[in-house]
Amino acid sequence: MSGGVEALVAEHPFAAGLSADDVTAICRNAALIEVPAGTLLFTEGERSDKCYLVFTGIVGLELYLHERGTATVATVGPGEILGWSWLMPPHRWRFDAVARTDVAAVALDAATVLAACEGDPRLDRVINRRIALTLASRLEAARHQLLDVYSDGGEVR
Amino acid sequence: MIEASAGSSMIPGVGMVLDRRVETPDTVTLTVGPVEGRAGGWVDAPAPGQFAMLSTSTSGEVPISVSRVGSDVSGRPVVEHTIRAVGSVTEGLHRCGPGDLLGVRGPFGVGWDVGSAAGRDVVVVAGGIGLAPLRPVVDAVLGEGVHPDRRRLVVLVGARTPADLCFAEELGEWAARPGVQVECAVDRLTGPGADAWPGRIGVVTSLVAGARFDAGHCSAFVCGPEVMMRFTVRELSCRGVEPAAVSVSVERSMTCGIGLCGHCQLGPALICRDGPVMTADHLLELTAVRAR
């Protein structure tokens, strides 16, 4: 199982450029998960102890609003990373994550990854930069969504 | 050119609405053809990416891209125009139905160079109603043939909400064909269709990274809000697609359609005459200087 998980992770964009030893280090205690649509992967406020590398399917990030129920604000799909709250305090999930389709992912154990980074400053820099790039990309996307570019605020004819 | 008076691009010819199809609550596709028993109509079939100046008897004119070209039983061009009601003129066109007469001047402008994409993977990225002028590109590529291993077609579409997605049925038909990948993203999951939305939530540019195409051997065609096109070109560049291989449709301020009024001037170019389709590297040169 471990060998299978490492081989999978090595193919994921998150692991691009990582050495085989790096992949082995971050894959200790990792697990392949396959869940059907509708599965709640994690809940807002719970302790964030996993970093998910999504291979197939789509996961929705949801917020519960008292007046409106749950609102899906973004999705994470194949080749992307689900979850970055594990990397920084307070290490609590900021959203709910629900499988919108059947999903296959590898759940990296956050404590294992953090320990590997603690012992290897080079790996620490690489992992942090990867997560920072993901955050930057999502922040940019969120700002573009706020622009509401498809509304009729554009050229009126 | 539509034939109204000989040699004139200034005087509208007359076309008849043959069909009206509702795409979204504020968008319709009108099929415009020749008026029965009356000389005139489209003489030259428009090319993908070109536009016509459309008008009604009670409104001004607007440039509307061609969203499909067909022909009637006599072989005369019959053209689809997809119109979003955002102002008085487009609202007037939006209300038109079968039998209504329209003023038509055109076709004008530089269209998509689909021929340059021969033998290459094709990536179509559309934002909102930008899918309308790109639809003929998809028609052309599917007509030439696609194959999962030799020539792939990728169609990436963004919309505000699921209810704002145009040509939803056709997107499904395209996706069912081997060699074609269709991915959609909406900015927000609200309104009709939200409960059953199977696609992504986010901006259309987020779909580029996971699209399956050969970045070194592809042609990309992009149309939508300018900020969306700007960032799509950047995402394609991050994938390794050269800006010269990306064509965009810039539809700014076109008023006369024939290069006379100057409203659509962009540096040394007139968009109605030198566009609306341009390569991304050319557009980057023209937009290097901007107002703050």
C-alpha cells in the first residue's frame, strides 16, 4: 500500500521536482482515500491534520450561513491540493469540504509532513512555496470572482 | 457583404428573423436570413469571428458577432447572432422574433484564423457570452475532425452562475465526442441549476492548468471580458503556449464598423478593421500603454 501511495504522490503536481526521498518522507502515514459523492471530508473548526492531494473528482468548499444554509464557494479538482490550514496556526479547518463527485485522493499526514520539514530546511522551503503558490492562485481567483466580470456593468449597447 | 445598395457598407440591408432561441434569461440567439421574395440578403457568408452591425426600426445599431453560419435551401447564408440584453439597442434586438425585420450591415472585421490550427490541438476559452463568437471555431474544428491521440479539442467555459451558461445542451454534445474535453466553471453557485451543477466553482482561468492539450503544439482562441482574456493568456503562457499562438477577440467601442468613426481606435489599430480578432502578442503591444 505504501509503495502504491508513494508512486501516486510522485505523479501529482504537488510532488513535481521532489526527490524520491522527499516523497518517501512526506508519504509516511499517508493513505489513499476513495469516497463517494456527498462524503464530508472535514468540517470547519475541526483540527486540520491532513493535506489532501486530489487525483479524481471534485471537492466543494462550503460555508454554513445561518440565513442561507450551506454555500459552496469554491471547488478543488484533480491535480490540486485540498487543505492548507494544517500548515499554519490555529491548525483548524476554515471551511467544510464535501465530495461533489466520487473522489480519489491521497491524505498526507500533516504531522508527518511538518516533522519532515522541521528536519530538512530545503524541503521546508519547497513545501511552503508550493502551498504559498496555491494560496496566491486562489486569492487571485477569489478577487476575480469579486469583480463579477460577467455582470452587465460592462459596455452597454 | 450583405447586399443592400451596390457597393455600400453604410446602408443596412434587410434580414428576417427566422428563429429565436432563448439561451439564458437575458440572452437569445436569433437566426437571420434573407427576406423571402426580396432581393438581397447575405452575399458573402461571414467567417468565424466576424461581426455584423444589427439594428431594428426603432433603435440604433450594435456590433454583434456571428455565432453560427448555415444556409437556406437556395444556398444563401443564414446566420445566427447571440444577443445579450444590456442596453436599449440590445434589448430591442432581444425582443425580436420570427418574422421581424432587422437592419444588417456586414460582415466586418478580421475573424478567427482557424486554418492556422490545422493539425494542432485546439483550446477554446470562453467567458460569459464570449462563447458565442467562439462557437463557429468549435463547429469548424469538429467538422475537420478531432481525435484523442492526434488532435484534441478543449473547450473551457466560465459563467456567472449555472443559469447564465449559454449553449448548455451543445456543451454536453461536444463533451460526448471522443477527443473533446469540455470543462465549465461558475463564479457563484446560486440561482436556477445550482443544486444540480456538476462543474467547478471558480474562475475559468483555473481550468487551464488541468486541461489536456499539447501546449507546444496548439492554437488557442479566447473571448470574454477583457480582464478574463488577459489572465487566460497569462495562464496559457504558464502552460507553455506562446502568445502568438493565442487569438483573442477584442470588442471595444465599435460604432461604425467600417473604420471611419475612430471610436474603436487602439493605438494605431482600429478594432473594427484590424480586429476584433488579434493575436495575444499583438494585443499586448497595443495595450502596453494604458490610462491610470
